[in-house]
Amino acid sequence: DADVTQTPRNRITKTGKRIMLECSQTKGHDRMYWYRQDPGLGLQLIYYSFDVKDINKGEISDGYSVSRQAQAKFSLSLESAIPNQTALYFCATSGPGLAGYNEQFFGPGTRLTVL
Amino acid sequence: KNQVEQSPQSLIILEGKNCTLQCNYTVSPFSNLRWYKQDTGRGPVSLTIMTFSENTKSNGRYTATLDADTKQSSLHITASQLSDSASYICVVSAGSGYALNFGKGTSLLVTP
């Protein structure tokens, strides 16, 4: 987990506020991802980036935007937060892992509460 | 629609006992299947990964099996420890492998 860091770890905000979640990685991977996790649901992909100039929407991109500032940094923004965006947010990178297969490495998560 | 279903939703076992978690999927075209362990408040960590041609894969006390014909996988935990208490997530990759389909997870509690 230390190779992928997220800030802040916890955030409480109000409806309508703009929020930015930041992710940094030291694994040297080109591919980075943002997911959200809701209680009782599987992780859902918000956005992904295969390199600095490549940004792609995931399953649930509405209400979110991202910025890939560098290979090591990938930020997620909520332009105008709403209560149903309350969730646990994970950043991940992908690269060689178990037995040489590509796998995803997750950060520790950011718990966001929108009041 | 690609789907990954896990059972049971939650499980409580005594320390030292074995348990088996199930995963059924309808992902196509299949690329690989992974099991992740997610401790409370932490990000998921990979336990095993299996491709179409692999039937079983072990990682210490964790053994995963895959039946690609029936599209089923299981994760067997042997001699459970208190530190095994976590959520176990089955993840199936489709196509080129970067598109992941996540199960909702099985929440395991190991009690003394």
C-alpha cells in the first residue's frame, strides 16, 4: 500500500462544494485508476488513465473529473459534491505483479462524506 | 452483462477451522480471475491470479480453484487465523485484461 498513497484519508464536506482527491504512486506504472466502493457493492470504476495524455471514462464517471498531472499523479475531482457521492474512494495502478501477470495495486482509500 | 456473484455474503468461523468462499461469473471473454483480500479501512491486496488454463493456485494457507467450464471459482482458507478476518473479493478480467469486474465480496470473521 505504501507505493500508492492517497490524500486526504478522510474528508467531510457539504453539498455543492468542490472536492479534490489526490493519488501518488512510486511504482513507476503508466496505468492508474479511480474506483468508488459503497457498502455491500463491488468496486466501480470511475476513470482510468493509461498514460499522461490518455484519460478514459469508467462505468460511473458522471459528476466526476480527473487530471493526470504526471505519470505518478492522478487526481479525482467532484465539481459539486452531492450526498450520494458519499463513499470510499480508491486509487490504483496496474503493472507486473504475481507471477508476472498484470495486477492492480490499490491505495489505502479516501473516505468521503457529503452532508 | 458481465457479472460476478460471490457467496456467502458473510461468514463467521472459529479460529483454526477451514472455510471455502465461492465465486460464479458470467464474464466474457474471460481473461483471468483474481482473489483479493481487503482488510477494514485498507485497499484490496492480491492473493492469487489464475488464467483460463490454470485449475488451482496456492498462496500460503489460501488455495484458489478455477473451473472455466462452469465459470466457478473457490477460495479455500486452511487453519484460519484471526488476521484472516477481512473481505475477500473475486475479480474477473475480460478481454485485454484491464477491464475488471468486481464481486461484492464475502465478509469473513474469524473468532477466538
